[in-house]
Amino acid sequence: MPENERVTMAHGAGGAVMARLIEQFVLPYLGGFDAEVGLEALDDAAVVDGVVFKSDSHAVRPIFFPGGDIGRLAVAGTVNDLAVLGAEPSALACGLVLEEGLALEDLRQVFMSIKGTCEEAGVSVVTGDTKVVERGSLGGLVINMSGFGRRSEALDHDLAVVRKFRSDFDARWVLDRNLRPGNKIILSGTVGDHGLAVLSAQEGLAFGSKIVSDVKPLNRVIKKLLEVGGVVSMKDPTRGGLANALNEWSGKADVGILVEEEKIPIREDVRVACEMLGIDPLEVGNEGKVIIGVVEEMAEEVLSALKTTKEGKEAEIIGEAAEGFNLVAMKTLVGGKRILAMPVGDPVPRIC
């Protein structure tokens, strides 16, 4: 690595560049701790002594955007990362870095949003810290939200259902590496909404309709799916979008994934806006969606349960894990197939 190489925005945007940063700098120095689910798993959270733990920093610009703000984002993002492992989120710690000159009324609005989203998710902020830095350093405000949770009562039922159909399945948590050939892949709703909403606020763009962020906590929905059973893996497709999340799954589980383009729900205004801007909606981050790997025998039942919720009414089975290759492929609208590669990074900067 050249001595003069520097951090770029791509290093924090999900995708291949960020993955290399983690591989070259994070894992060699911070890995190796003996945990039930540790850092090397690179899952959405860790498990230590039965406690599921997550820490996430949020630096969205601007701090208020259509459909949400940095406070709602911080709570939802942390809660969702706990829930997708099969945990029941319990409590949060909130670390604030404030920029000199931030309007106190803006700060009040952020705290109101944190409070409301915590009530929605059924969690509380129980500790935290506040720092202030010089004017011009941050763009207003950065939040670190950490959280912990414990094993959901519904998880044991879920995994028992999985083992009815897969006798060799021995995982204790819902992890990326659990995905197996034949598992169906469900997407809970439209992709690209959050990234396009933030971009419209960053650049003052109008797309002819109101595109709003999908940011929301999903822990109650996820618990409902675990109560149905058959879920083996879950992930919220944030930075780098659906394309990045599917490639992470494929790499960690060492399976191929085949999805159908026509099955992937995308709002028409988001699709048109992405075409205008020359970006791929499958690479744009989301903050209120989840992809779910399910044993084939339970896929329709899980999908039906998801569609009964307001968060999952547009859910679809978009594809399946497959044998014979170890990458992500997509059957296109015209009937061909193309590789859906891991993006370099999310095309929209500072969306979370």
C-alpha cells in the first residue's frame, strides 16, 4: 500500500472498498476475541455470553431529510442490526458529537425523534455521552448509537422449524453464513427510497413526486417472522444497497444467489430518478428493509405473514440460493442473466 494513500469517502460507503479497509486494517488488529459470534463473522452484530451487542455511528448529511432525521436513523439502524440476528433489543447508549453553532431547536427535534423511535421499537436510551467540536467540523451532528439485546423467545421456535426440514442445521443464531442452496430469498419492500430521499435533500433535487426515506425499526416485524419459523438468515441492506447485501451473503455462506429483476420491488419514481442520475437503485442504501433467507418449505408462509404488516405489504420472493456457482446473478427483464457484482460503494455519500 503506498505510504501517501488516504481515506476517501468510498472507504465508508459499504461495498468493495470498505470491505478491503476492514480486511486490511480492522481484522488484523482487533480480531481474535473468543465470542459466540465475533468480529471475524462480520455480521450485523456480535454475541458475547448470550448478549447481542451492536455499535453504529451515524453521520448523515443533512441531519433532516424527507421521511426522517439523524435521530430516527440512529435508533432504527441499531435496533435492526440487533434484530436480524434473532435478538430482542433491550437498551441503547447514545453518544453525541455536536458541532459548535448547531441550533438548539434542531437538537431538540433530534431528541424528540430519538424518543419517538425508541417508543416505536420498545427500547430506551439508558446511558450516553456528549462532546462538542469546532464549527465547520461535522455538518451539524454525529450520533453513535450502541445497543444490546438478548435472544428472542421466538428464535428457538424458528430454528426448530428449520431443523424439521434441514436435519443437519445446527446454528444457534440467524447469521449471514447460514444461507444454503435451495433457501428462498424474500425482500420486505421497495429498495432505494432512503438513499434517493437523502440525495434530494443534499442537492435540492425534485423528482416530480415525494420520495421519502423508509427509515423505521423492524424488530417487531422480525419477531413476527421468527414466530412463523423457517428463517435461516436476515440482513438489512443499508450502505451499498441490495447488491452489496446479497454479495456479502454469497461470500460468507459460499453459495450462489440467483435473483429475478422483475421480482425486485422498486418505486417507479425512484427508478426514474436513478435513471436520470445514472445510478443503480440496487446499489442505493435502505434503512427500513430486510432481506430474509427462508427454507423453501416455509417461504410462502413467511411471505404471507410479512405482507400482513405495513412494513412488508410490498414484500416479494426475489430469488434463491443455488449450487454450482459462488456469486450473485440476476435474471434480467429481457430473459438473460448478468452478474450482480458487489458495488465499489454506495453512490450516495453520507446517507447514514
